[in-house]
Amino acid sequence: MKVSIDRMACISCGSCWDTCPDFFEQNPDDSFSQIIEEFRQNGMIAEGESPQDQNDCILDAADLCPVQIISVD
């Protein structure tokens, strides 16, 4: 499943990386959410492809995001 993050609207609440730490992480430079390197598409920190075994936690993270910036296709 494809995952994207609208990093410009991120509020750095931490809900995504707390809910699904094997897929999301906090960027050390700007504190916003990003996809961990292993799952990024074309080196883009806000776009990735999830492994099937993480789909449930990614969907949970998207649902829990207070500003709804995680898109899943």
C-alpha cells in the first residue's frame, strides 16, 4: 500500500511514530514525521510503500493523526 505524508501540515505530535515506529519516525532536523529510509519511494521522505505486515499499524497511525496528514492508497 502506498503511504504519503503532508509534512507541511505536520504538527510533530508523535502519534504516527508512537503507533507505528517501524514505519514512521521523527525527522531530526525539522521534527516533522517522515517514513523510515527502508520504505521510502525514490528517496522521498514523505512517500513510501508499506510492507504488508505493517498495514494495520499504518492505518491506525493515519486514523490517530490529529491533523489527518497521512494518506493511504
